[in-house]
Amino acid sequence: MTFLSANFSILCMPQVRLAPKSQRYDLLDGLRGVASIIVLWLHIVCVCKVYIIPRHAFLAVDFFFCLSGFVIAHAYMSRPEEDRHVWPFLCRRAARLMPLAVFGALIGGCFLLLRCFVIGDVSTAAAITATLLNALLLPTGNLLPVYSEAFGVDPPLWSLLQEMLVSIAFALGLARLRKPGLVSLICVAAYVSAEVAHAALSLDFGGMQVGVWCGSIRVVYPFACGVLIQRLPIIANRRGYLTIPILAGLLLLPLHDVNIQLFSVFILFPLIIYIAAGTQINPRLSGICRALGAISYPIYVVNYPVIRFTAMISDQWSIKSPALIATVAALSSLAVALVAMHLFEPLIRRWFRSVSGTIFYYRKYQNASETIHLITR
């Protein structure tokens, strides 16, 4: 009887095929690119004051945090044991984030210096100091009273600060948390995030001067969720491409509701990443997704200063066409992002990796020498 029941249950169970853990997640690249384009549109309508604001587009940052947790955990676990130490991991993470962060701060600093001469409401010393602080992923404080953002030179850099902080936490202990500990952390982070969001009537916190360090509360839940998803068995599917319009629809919602925001971040974004991670797409769509993924980070980092420059020029020249302003801002952001991606980023990344590699091998040699010295004593 037991034998017959077991065989009957096997026949009735649907065959589940798991996605390979070693595959390249092209669809996730496409989702990241779509989210970055929507963030670009959000910044255009906010700075240039054109068209209807997509009031949930700021949730793209939370989607990026969740995606970072998944991708970082995947890259971390795919490396040999000797490359999982804290210093090599943080050097690789800094080499990924810092070159374009510096480029974005320099673009923003150039705009501020131009504003010093055109409008005159920012001092040269404040512009230079704020640029240096933002290039180091540090908030500007009260240096730029004309802006309410924590990173007045290039506002999106606040999320990169949180990325670096959570990467440090990942290297120091989060990577070694077992699933029960990770689930406990996710539950606590969900409770705290929900409390702060309901108090602020929005999940859009962490980017302004007031409450800048609340961004650390906002990053924990999605990042830890991404790490947990990477550790789960992922079911292969063929309909994951539908996650692209679903994500776009969530981010482009014109209404503002904190409960929808929390539901999107707590449930829908992790589900989207889980489904997309199990999807293998055709080569043509794969190429498009890889291109979107490649341009996503440069666009995200450089668009805000470029849009500010476009808005200032349109005001100085009395250009009143919203369509023209939006088009010029979008194309200019894309052009600057391509320059950053193909020229600036590879150069700075090679230099940064050579410096960090030299420090790493020096420390490795020094530790080996100390070990030999202790053995021979």
C-alpha cells in the first residue's frame, strides 16, 4: 500500500525543473535597465516640471537594493574560498561602484561651478567642498542650502552610500548567516521599514538632508531578501519576460499610497526577481537586456546633474516646450552615460583595481611573513 501510494504521488506531481545557478541572468539586466530609464523619466519630470509625475518610480531604488543582494550573493558564492575574504570583496565592490560615483560627482560639481557664475546662489568654495564629499559618498550637509537633498551635487549617490554600507555588512557577517537568521533579519527589517514608512507616509526616505541615515533602514529588507532568493532553489520558467511590463507598471503608477509601496517592496519585487532569475530568454531579447543592463548604472548616476543643466539652460533661454526640454534632457543623459561607460569607467576601474590589488597582495605577503616568523620562533 505504501509502495502504491508513493508511486501514485510521483505520477500526480508536476515535473519541476530548476534553473541552473551558474547561468547569466540576462532578464535581470533588462529589468535593471527598464528601472533606470523610469528613474531617468522621474528626474526629468521633477526637475523640469513637465508632464505627470510617476509617483512610485522612486521604488526603483528598492528594486535595485533587492537585485544587488541577489547578484552580490551569487557572485560571492561562485568565487573560490580565498576570494571571499573581506578585503578582496570590498575592493571589487568599490571598483564597481566608485568610478561612476566619482564621475557623477564631477559632472554635478561642474554644474554647480557654472551655477556660481550664472545664478550666483552657490559659492565656489561650497561647490568644490560638496563635490569632494559626494565623490567620497559622503553627504553635503548644509553646504548647499539651495538643495534639500543629502547629496546636493548628485542626489542619486545617497543610494550608493547605502550600497557600500550594506556591502560592508555583507562581507563582515551577512554572507555567513544561515537561512533562519536571514529570515529573522528580514522580518525585523520589514517591521522597522513599515513603521518608518507609515510615520513618513511614504517609503521615499533616505535621500534628503533630514533623515539621511534612515536610508540604512530602507536598504536592509530588500538586500537581505535578494540574498535569501539566491539561496533558494529557483524554478525554471518560460514566462519571466512578463516581469518587465509588470515592473514598469508598478513604477509608473501615478498615485501615491504607502501600502501599495510596502506591498511592492515586500512581496512583488522579490517575486519578480525570483521569476526572472529562473527565465532563460531567446538570444535576440538577451542582447537587448544586456545592453539595457550595461547602460543602467551610468544613466542612474549621471542623469540628475545633466537634467539640472538642461533645466537651467531652458530657463535662461526661455524655452517653454516641455517635450523639447524632456527630449534634450533624456538624450543628453544618454550621451553622457555612454561617455562614462566607454571612456571614464574602464580607465578609473583599471587604476583602482591595480591600487587595491597592490595593497591586497602586500597585506597577503605581510601576513604570510608574520605567520612564518611565528612558526620559526
